[in-house]
Amino acid sequence: MSSPNPVSPASPPSALMPLTAPPVSPRFTEALLFWLKLGFISFGGPAGQIAVMHQELVERRRWISERRFLHALNYCMVLPGPEATQLAIYMGWLLHRTRGGIAAGVLFVLPSLVILIGLSAVYMAYGNQPLVLGAFAGVKPAVVAVVAFAVWRIGSRALKNGVLWLIAAAAFIAIFALGLPFPAIVLSAGVVGWIGGRIIPGKFQIGGGHAAAHAAYGPALIDDATPTPAHARFRPWRLVALLAIFLALWAGAFALLPAGALRDMGLFFTKAAYVTFGGAYAVLPYVYQAGVGHFHWLSGPQMIDGLGLGETTPGPLIMVVAFVGFVGAWTHQVFGPHSLLLAGAVGAVVATFFTFLPCFLFILAGGPLVEATRDDLRFTAPLTGVTAAVVGVVLNLALFFAWHVLWPHATSAAPFAGGFQVLPALIALGAFVALWRGGAGIMQVVGACAALGLVISVLG
């Protein structure tokens, strides 16, 4: 679901701070500034974001111990939704109760939303300019490489035996050849995992990718032996209260949306939030199926461009939904032809709100329940099946993006019309090698390919 072992502890910072006593509990305002800073520097996808949080929270500030941090991360990995965002919510919740979790989640996402609204506005207003077209001509093959790299990365971690390979292959055939909807594939894979966990449990008992590190960073504010805070313990009445608040927030926000594209977005992104097992790359095919094929909020090439923008901005990659919401509301002119910017901004906010609202519910209300079942094979085996299916689904996404980029004039009736594009293929191949063998970061690869596309357009 995220990159293997994103947390690689460095040497203990013994020279930077005394290790004899835990740090003082941070003030709420201090935590607010930290979460805001994190929102602006959280590049590199889930692995990079989790590594930054580990460095800041475990190594440098010692607000939480290594074991407790990884314990929380394991919870977040078995939930649908972006695990890095949910981990931030979890950390804020442990430190400062419900208000801390809300503040951490909002500030982790807010900078990315603001930046993407600005970039989306520039894209829609000036996307047909030669220089912008040139830059995106380099971004598109980079996106193909990024998604192909995600297939390799997820597959190498998830497909540990023949049964899981078979699930991945079946998922690929289901979405590529049969056109089955993504939620049906996820549900089917979960059922197969549930059955398989009982019949052949050894095939579905896959170890996690986040092994506990042995480095010691000194006593932490929330240490290994620190009792679970009272506000983090499961209480039935608290669960009922939070569910009621969540439903009221969702219903109130949905009631404010006018009929049409914005209301469709509210419903769709709510559903999407519950099937995002496997991270952003897993849900992208679902967003594509609906946004491009069903609702016609944007085109296939625009979806690729949006993913490129999402890769180069801070925050979770699933924030590409803000781009989809912006372009969809702009294209459908939800507030009329003279208020396109306002429409786009509202569309981005709607997509973001309904995508991330369940994250707060999962942590604030469901965290204690997930903790009680995290080592239970009856709970983890269905998720193992879903993760295997995600590999096949993301492979389909990679092939779809490659088809759009390498045969840009092709159609469903003539899938190879217009000839093969050699230069984009070479850029995609070079980008993949840089990610796979060169250890380059995604943001650096996408930025370099955009610059290369810009140079080629100027010289050409």
C-alpha cells in the first residue's frame, strides 16, 4: 500500500539533545505550526511523507516513540484512504485529542489544495499556449513511467505467491477486458481473501513492510510503555456520537450543493473514499472510469496532466481529485460562463472535502476498533487479497496512460492510428530507469521531463 520500509532511521541524534528525559508536551499552537510546515514540505508520495514525519516526530522532537509510531502506521495501512494523511491525523489525535487530529489532517492537506487550485487555473486558462503544451509533452511520458514504477513497486511487495499472482491477473482481466467497475473488483478480491484466509491461510499471511527499527532516540513523550490516553480508548457512546457528527457534516455539506456536477462529485468522491485500499494509484482507475468515461468532467489526456501536477506538489497524491473537481466544474460551467474560476475552485474544494472527510472518521472513531483487530487473519486476509488485485488494476492504468501518450491520435475503433511516438517512448523509458535504478525522486523526474519537453518545443 505504500513503499516498503519508508522509515529508515538515521543515527540517533544523541549529540543534538539530552536523552535522559522525555521532551515537554508541545503546546497546541506549536503543533499547529508543525502540521502547517509539514503540509508545505511533504513531497515524495506516501513513503517520503512518512519518512519526514518519522524524522520530525520520532527522531528530532521525540513526541512519540519508534514502536508507537510504527504501531499507528500499521493501523493506517489497513484502512482505505491515504495512509500518510491518516497517520498525521492519528499523531495529532494522540497529542491533542480530537482537535489535534482535525488540525493535523486539515493543515496536511490545505497547502496542496491551495497550490493545485492555482495550478489548475493556469492550466485551464493557458494550457493551449505553446510553452505550456511543450512542458506537458514532457510530463505525460513521465507520468507513464511513474505509474509503471508503481506497478513494479506494489507488485514486488504484494505478490509473494502464486495465489496472489492469480488474483492480480484476474483483476487485470476484469478491468481491461471485461470493463468491470473498480468497486466490484475490490469487493470480489476481498471476498476471495476472506475465503482464502480460512482455506489456505499461509498464502494470505503476508508480513508488513514496516519492521521496527533498533535505533534508540531517547525517551519519548508518548513512549512504548506510556498508557493509551483516555481519549484514545474505545467507548461505544463516543463511537455513536462521532458517527452522528460525521453524518451531520456530510449531509449538511451535501445539502448545500446544487443539483448537477457538484452534487455528482459529492456522491462520487464519498464512494471513492471507501474503496481506496492500496493508495492513490489504486483509486485512479476508479476516478478515471467515472470522471472521464461516465460524468465527462475531463478528458483522458487532462487526467494524465492532472496526475503530473499532483506529483509535483506537496501533500498526498490523491489530491489529484482536486484537479478533477476543478476541471469538471470549470468544464460544466456550474456557475455560468462568467464565473469559471469560482466554479473550478468550488469544484476542487468539494472533491477534496468529500474525499478526505472519511479519513477523520476512520481515525477518530474507528482507530481503537482497528487496533483491536490488526493481528487477526480474518481481518487482514481480505486486505491482502485487495492489495493483490490493486496490482492488476494499476497495471491497466499504466497501459491506458501509455496508449494515450504513445498513440495520441488513436481511438477505440482504431487503437494504433497515427503511428507510434518514438520520442515520448524514450522519455518514458529514461524516466522509468531513473526511478527504478537511479533512485531519483518522483518530483525530480517529472520536473526534469517537463523541462526537457519545454526545451524540445522551443528548439522544434
